[in-house]
Amino acid sequence: MSHQDLEIVRSAIEAWNRRDAERWLSYAAPEIEWIAAGPAAVERPVYRGYAEAASGFESVWQTWEEFRFEESEVRDLDGSVLCLGRVKMKGAASHVELDQEFALHFVLRDSKFVTVQAFLAWHDALANVGLEE
């Protein structure tokens, strides 16, 4: 696994967990495509480019008081990184707390991620990248 790619992905997840959209976007290519899943798909299922991604962040943080990704396992996929973990959420208005399996697939090019796809279940993420659980 490229140590640099892994550090970029972990830094981006840390920026997400800190609600730092500007920092998260600093690791993304201008043509970023963020394919959100479930609770993160507040405005739309796909956000393209910096402006849409920043708008998506704002919508997520208006809806969720907490939305934190916790890594369990990372897999090198030669040019991409698959993170398997859990997401812990708390509704901003309802204060309902959720804790569920979650996965993120980052495709990187020139030390920037160009695609981030989220999954609500590990088996869906593994199947999407052609791996078995």
C-alpha cells in the first residue's frame, strides 16, 4: 500500500470527523466525485467538484450533530484505498443516535482523491471492488 495514499485517506477522514470541509477538500482533486450513501446523501446521491462537495458537507452537518467514521480495516487496491469501519451519528434535531457498519472507497490519482464512494455495508463495498468478504 502506498504509505502516502494511506496518509492522505486517513487525513481526509480525520478532517471529516472534525467537520473541516476545507481541509478535506485540500486532499481532493478539483474534479472530485463524492458518491454519498444513506445518511450522508442529504441533498443528492453524488456531489461533483469542490462547490458541490462543500455544499454536501454543509447539508450533512445541518442534519447530523455527529457523523464520525471509525476505521476498522484498510485494504490496498492498487491506486485506491478501501476503508472498512463504522459510522456513529446523532441527529441534529432528533438527537437519535445511530451506530452502523460503513465503508469508504477512495480512488487516488497524483496524490489526490478523485472519487470517494460510501457504502452502508462492508459486503457491498467489497463486492463493488471485486473482493470477497
